[in-house]
Amino acid sequence: MQPVRIADETFVLPSTFPIPGVGLLNVSPLVIRAAEPVLVDTGAPVFRDEYLEAAFSLVDPKDVRWIFLSHDDRDHSGNIMQLLDLCPNARVVTTFVAVGRMSEEWTLPMSRVLLVNDGESFSAGDRTLAVVRPPFFDAPATRGLWDPKTGVYYSVDAFGAVIPAPCEQMADVPEDAYEFGFNWFNRVNHPWHEFTDQAKMDAQVDRIRKLDAKCIVSYHGPAAHHRSDQLCDALSAIASMEPLALPTQSDIEAMMAAMPAHA
């Protein structure tokens, strides 16, 4: 997990999960070395050691002031308690819903929690970071993060794409492969797309379009530089697509039967 710089003092810490028969899915928390450093989501537990090593190669844990938690899904929140222990001066920026849903397993110290809702913001010293919900999401607590100082919009799960091989940015992926991976992921992860009203979805997409982001980075896809209009058009188109047929038990059994014995 080697940090990848995507903007001034802004880094992605990428790792990948294989999805058999489809490709690789990024898992990419961020570090913003603001005057008051920010960790953006906390990585998946399975990558805990690698994540902590990579994050703290960029910033001393005692210097971290903010842990932005987009939502409570385990791949985003899986190391939150470890970070609270290791970063004694940090507060968690999240939502009331995320705190409540995490309480099934963890008790966050509310004195170290800052609730920031969609459309609100908080200061990281040398910049004001805005909380902007992405158009597509798979959990009710989801909120994205907009940094107007660098023009980076962190879109959480929206705009994600399964990719054929590890890469640093969208431009490294062949266009046809990216289109397939984008349409596959954004339908699988947001199956309610088939119930959406196109006009209402376009209005939500336009919220992001109007940011005119220099870089859109999804937790589950490569960083996309200067592709805001293209990605917004692609996400808007998902609303009118047919739902994706998922593998059945028979498909899985056939796949397993075709695997070598050692696999």
C-alpha cells in the first residue's frame, strides 16, 4: 500500500480486492496533510497493518486532528477504534446515523465526535472542507468530502469502477474496460438505481458537476483527473439502465468446478 499523491498534500492509500470473473476493486482511504491533518475513512480491517503503516508514513499520529468517516460500512470504518487510540488529538467527523449504526459494535466517545451533515463544513486550519453527499450511496449515513483548496471531491462509493489491473488513475485504464467496470460497479453497489426518477437523479448529479472538481476520487475506483463532466454524465446514465443480473448458485458451482484443485 504505497501512498499516491493526487493533489497538493493529498494522498490516496490504495489496495485492491479481487472480484473473480470481473476484475479488481479499489479500497482507497485518503490522507490530507492540511494544517490540521485529516484521515479520510479508515481502511478495511484486513488491510489494517498496511493501512496504518502507509498513513503514518505521511503524518505523525499525534498530529492528526480529524478522522472523516463517510459512513459505517466496515471497509470504511474498520479501523476507527484503532485510530482513536493511536491519534489522541483527533476527532471523528461523521453523522448521527453513522454513530448510531456503529453502536451495535463500538461505542465512540462523543466528546471526540463532530457531527457534520450534508451541506455543512468544518475547518482543518488552512482550508474549510465541505460535506457533500454523493448522488449514489449504499448506506444512509454516506457523506462525501469536498476540498475547494485542491479541487478534490471524495465521492465515497459513487463513481467507483472495477478495473482490470492495479493503476493510479482513470487515464491508465482502457476506455472500454473502464466503462464496463464503472457500469458494473455502480449498478451492483446501488441496486436501487432502477427505481430512481431521472430528473431527480440529474439534479443530484448536477450538485457534483457544479463543483467543477479537478479530481474525483472514489473509495472504489482510480482517481479521475479533469473528468468531472464525463463521470457525471456516466453516473446519470446509470439511472436508466437495466438492473445487473447477479451470479446464481449454479454459476458459482460451475466456476468452482472449473478451478484447479489447488485453488
